[in-house]
Amino acid sequence: MNNVYHFDDARRSIVITRQDLPAPWINYLSNGHLHAFVSQAGGGCLWWQSPLLFRLTRYRLQHLPMDTPGFYLYVREQDGAIWSPTLRPCATPVDERRSEHRPGISTFAARRGTLRVELALFIPPDEHTLVWDVTVYNDGTRACAVDLFAYAEFGMLDWKQDTDWEYYVRHNLNVWLDEPGQAVVYLYHHHYHPRIMDAPLVWLGAAAPVVSFCGDRDAFIGPYGDEGRPAGVQRNRLGNEAIACGEPCAAVQTPLEVPPGGRVRTAYFLGATAAALPHWPDALGRMRATLAALRQPGRVDALRARLGRWWDEHLDVFHAALPDADCARMINIWNPVQSVHTGRYSRSFSSQASGVRGMGFRDTCQDMLAIAYRKPAWARATLLYLLSQQLPDGRTVHECFPGQQRAPDPHVHIDDPLWLPMLAYAVLAETGELALLDCAVPYLGADGRPAGTATVWEHLLAVTDFIEAHLGEHGLPLILLGDWNDSIRAFATPARGESMFAAQQYVYILGQLRAMAELRGESETARRLAALRDKQMQAMLACGWDGAWWRRGFDKDGNAIGSAACAHGKIWINAQSWAVIAGVGSRAQHERAMQSVYEMLNTDFGLKKLHPSFPSWPDVARPYSGYSPGCGENGAVFCHANTWAIIAEALLGNAERAWQYYRQLVPHLALHKAGLERYQAEPYAYVSNIVGPENNKYGWANVTQVTGTAA
Ligand code: GLC
């Protein structure tokens, strides 16, 4: 696929030479507070802290034309031609175009005739600005005058309000040009916003003097116009529209002249200044100071260098020298890059995901396992936050929203708390800081407020209380609202239906907790934990083995889930891999079960979650879930579950098979096998799942970027 993209591993980059891909291939740009994603075509979104509460610019997820709006730079030439270094938004043909994603920075370059324009987008550490670093090259023999227009469309910050109430709340804002700052400034101030006092001031400033501006999207675009040919750019003069209501945007015009054979570098800064309303006009002053500093000569280069160092430090922690370049690239570059993104965004926000899921509780525990050994302080801080989302009886929330108080959902997934000790163990293993277990952390009250405190160690032990209080008739943990497999709840009622996977996880963490108890010198607690582990082990051995693999659990009527006796879903992947990981059963059982996995679940693109898929509507009256066969929870290749099978084969010493499973999951290789038009997703990021062979879209990759697979 050399005519579409290629990797440049020395630069840690992917160069994309065909921009009209079947789906956006995104890169995340972030400093941990201000975040953006941008696609190879220039579509993208900017947000502050939370993609739900402070979504600064709009991105229309499922609308056509796809992948709009974004960070648009219009180039207007003297002959009236309007084009962009990115594929979006102008249809004007150019002679050459390429984009490059690297960790934390994306670069777009295009040439039309003798004029070349390059745009680099990045958010530097400690500076709340999306920097647009622009260079215009004139390869011709005569001086060339061009007008550049930078443009971004703002939203109403609170994404739900923007979606549901936009026609009311758009009367609560201002956009104007701040002369001293030479920036278009956006202030949103609807008092229903749940955290309006924390809302930032948003601005678009230019390095060069602004000769015209526009704050009104509809005036910029023109009636029934489109982003590709905005009225203001066609006129070559924006109308200087400041607004106190309407559809907000920021557009600025800066002309420049490039000598023959020369180049001119300039920049735009799309940024945020914290706490606009309570500290007004101080916030405005801070914005001006920030912009003045950003305009200092050499500043953009210094910020780029600082960003590069941040990523070097992250990526240099671990390096594997391998003869297999495709795997080495994933292990050394793109997988640890994606792990930073999932650490920040969990399952919430991407070019496909709306942001509504917040930080999944178990998901974030899982994601931090990949952060703990590279940035232990980050994993430690996240652990303390997650502990504050645990209730006194040991259960935890399923989704959390940092910075917001929400009453916990009374319905519980059995597995959420089980991931907590795994994360605590990983943090301790990296830091050796046993005293962490004595830190006090509040519990979460039923009203969403802190309720009482306990030590980290007490929090962790409360997990065992919760599980022991929720065992079923076979002695295995109840499914409740689901385990790692959400859809398994279809087999359960609140009081019946048991999960083998949760049982395996439970014995695994009981081993970890016991090790911690011993390190603390608490021999009595260690003995108690060992006894709980033996009891759970016996329960599994008594009912879990099906003959050639492990059962997945029991339904509300006591029938086995995942048994040869079942018509569908005879074998489920996780119960096999986790038997090995948790050390449940004999070596012979492990070998046999993993062989069954190979024979029944393996496909060209990886291991299916279960086999055979369950039929769904309209073929049956009461399906297991609404998922069509081969989709999602129902027989797709679930990439995250594949990672545990890889670990299991590695633990068994089956190196070749572990390697085969690892390799067939490498996105770049899966994409080649499926074909670009079928696979669609990025070749440098894992997806959550790939449609399985029982569906005619076999090979279509879904839920890109924000998946536990990365960790
Ligand atoms: C998705 C969800 C995750 C869940 C998994 C399996 O990846 O994000 O929370 O455990 O699906 O259902």
C-alpha cells in the first residue's frame, strides 16, 4: 500500500500520501489539559479537560461530508484560487499532497504550481495552545503574494447542550477581536453549564498582524455556502463580524509575500485560558501575555523541541530489538503512543466515539497497566482517583467523570472492582512504595459526594468483601450487570447467573493481595486471603471444565454458558486464556483449552470472542443480544481478548503460537490482509474489534483508537 501510506520508523512517523481514505486516520495532540485529534485530511476537534463539558470546537461525528470541521488553513492566491494544505475543506485540486502523523504532532504539506504550504499542528507541554506552525515556500521566479485564512468553528462547550439546546443557548456568548492580543476571542457564558465558572476563554491569535477577522460562522460561510468556498475568503476580506449571539467561529486573515526561491514562516495559536468568568478581565490579560510570549522569535521551535523530549522520554523507557520490523514498530512506537491516548481518553472520544462514556472504571484500571511502567506517577495519581470512586461496600462505579460529581449507578458490573488490585499491584511493583497502601482516600457516597475515608489497603480488601457477598450457587461470582463481556448480562438476573471469567480474575487478584499482605507483615490477613483463593479455586474446578475447554459460567437457570452442549457460544475465549493467567487447572487442561481456542476461534484477523455466533433478530425471537452474528460481543475478533490469549500462550511457553497471535493482530498487517476498503481503520492503532467471518463485512475494523487492546 505504498501509494497510500508508508512508515518512517527512524522518524517515528507514518506518511500518508492518499488522503481520501475510507475513514479518518487520526492523531491525538495533547498536553494533558488541552486536547485535540486531527485526521490525515485536517478534520479534527479541540477540547479542554473534558470532551463533554468543554468541547471547544465542533466535530460532526456521523454527518456528511465526513470528517468535518477541523483546523482549516485557506490559501488564497492572486488568481482567486482557494486551496488548503489539508484535503479538507477545499475541493481545489493540488499537484501534491501528503500528511504525516508522529507522536503528538501532525504535518500537512501540499503544492500547487510553484507554491508549497506546510502546516504542522501540535499542543506543547505546559502551553494551552494548539500551535499552527505554517511555512509557505515560493519555488517560482517571481515574488508571490498570498492571503492566509485560519479558521475554526466553535461549539457551546457543553456537548449535550450544543446537541439538544443549541437554538437557545447560542444567545449566551460573545466573539470579538481583541486588538491588543491580535486574537479573535470567544467567551461562552450560559449559566446552565454545570461548570461555567471553570469554562476557559478560547482564542485564535496570529503571529502576523490580522487585517480582517470573522466571529460569525454563518457570515464567514455565506448562505447555503460550504466550508470549501467560504464567502469571506472568496471576497478576500472578512467582514469583521463581532457577535453576541449566533454561530461562533474564529477566522483571521493575514497576508504575506514570499520572495522567489524563498519561504516565509508564520503561525496561528488556537488556545484556551482557564477560568474566564470569575477572573475577568484578568483572563484577558493572561491571554495577551501568553500570545505575546508565543510570538517571541524562536518560541515555536522551542515548544516543538519540548514536545519531542516528552515523547522521547516516554518511548525510551523500553525498546525491543527484533528482526520483524512490523512487530518492532508496534512494540516500540505505536503501541506505547496509543497507550498514552487510552490513558487520557479511556473509551470516550475519537472520530467515532462521542465522548459520552467518560472514563470507564475497569477500562482505566486496564489502561494504567500500560502507563505504570513508563510513567508511574501518572498511574499512581489515577489509582488514587479511581479508589475515590469505590463505595464503602467494595463495589465501584462503572464510568467516572473526573471533575464532576455524579451519583453512582446502583447497577453493578461484577468485574469493575476486580481491576483495582491489579492496578495497585502494578504501581507498587514499579515504585516499591509500600507506604502508598496506608494513604487515606475517601469512599464515594450514594449522592456522588465523598463519604468516609479508608486506607488504600482497606479499599483493596473491600473488593474481596464485595465479591464474597455476591457469589452464586456454584460459588462463582454473580454476573450482575455483566463482567468484562457486557452482553453476558443477557444470561443473568440480579440474583442468578455466574461468571467463570470473574472467578478467574478473583483468584488472580487474591494472589496479588496475599503478596501485599505478606509484604505488610500481616500474616493473618495473608492466611485469610489464601483460604479465599483456595475456596474459589475449588469452586471452579468442581464445575468449570467442559471436557476440552473451560465453561464461561452459568445462566440464571443453572445451565452452563460456553459448553459443547450449547447450540451457540460453545466456547468463549476469555475463560481459556484466564485459566492460564490465573493458574486455574492443570497443565494438560491449559494446553487442551488453548488448543481448542486455536481450532475453533482463530481466523485470518485474530481470535473470535466466542463460537459459533448467536443468531439474532429477525431470525430468532429472543436473541442473546441484538448484535448481528460476527459483530462486537457476538463473535467478532475482539482484539483486547486476543491480548490475553497471547499472554496465555507465552506463559505456556508456546512461543510460535504467541507470536502468530501477536503478529496477525498488528493493524498494518491486518489492514493489508483485509484490504484498505474493508478494514478502513488506522494501520498504526489497535481497534476494539474486527467483524468476524460469520458476517459479510468480515475484516471491517471497528471502534478505533479508544480500546483496552492498547494496554
Ligand atoms: C469494550 C468496552 C469494555 C468491555 C469490552 C468487552 O471494549 O469498552 O468496557 O469490557 O468491550 O465487552
